[in-house]
Amino acid sequence: MTSRFEVLSIDCHNPERLAAFWCEVFGFTVLDRNEDSVEIGSWEPNVEDVRARQMPVTLVFVRVPEGKTVKNRLHLDVSPFDMSTKDEVQRLIALGAGRVDVGQGPDRGWEVLADPEGNEFCVVRSLAPGEFEG
């Protein structure tokens, strides 16, 4: 018997704001919301699909009172699939992301950004045709 990775929960102050940001990043839609949380995803979860196979993970943004104080121990890596990494970084900054230095050093092949509440994530190699060099 095994479990399925179904949801990644992210603590935040403003679930609506972060859900809107990440919906724009991934092209997701809001699946569920209440006063203290918003769930987003690329598909509408149902028991039959989850039992049959591993399905894409949904993200849930949960309101918490405390702020972020240290570097995340878990973060998302995103890969653009229809543009260069550089162009995707610029798009994400325009959506509200910011550049972050977590000690990664120069010229690593990825960019470290933070979402509007300071949660770090990486933009890694592009999967666009002609961009990926193996």
C-alpha cells in the first residue's frame, strides 16, 4: 500500500493574494476557497483519479498569524516551457516576484525569486524547444 502526494500547503498572511499570484505563474484556477484558505490547481481532484494514479499536486494557501522569518526549508522549482528562463524571470517579476539572494552564488543556471510574501522559489532551465541543452 502507498500514499499519494495530493496537496502542498503553504502558510501565508493573505491566501487570496498568493493564490492569485501562483494562478498566474502556473495558469491554474481556484478549486476551493474559504475565509482562511484557497486551493488552486490544474485539474479538479476526484477520488477516482487520485486512487487510479498519481495526479498533479494542488496548492493550498492557508492563513496563519505569524510571518516568515527564515529561509524556506522547502521550495518550488518552476520550469518555463514556452520561453527562455530569462524571459520567465522577467514575467514573474512583473507579476510581483522579487529577486532573492540565499547564498546561491553567481551563474548557477537558475534564478532564485520570492513570491509576494517572501517564499523562495527557483526558476530553472527552460523546457522550451531549442532552450534545453541537456
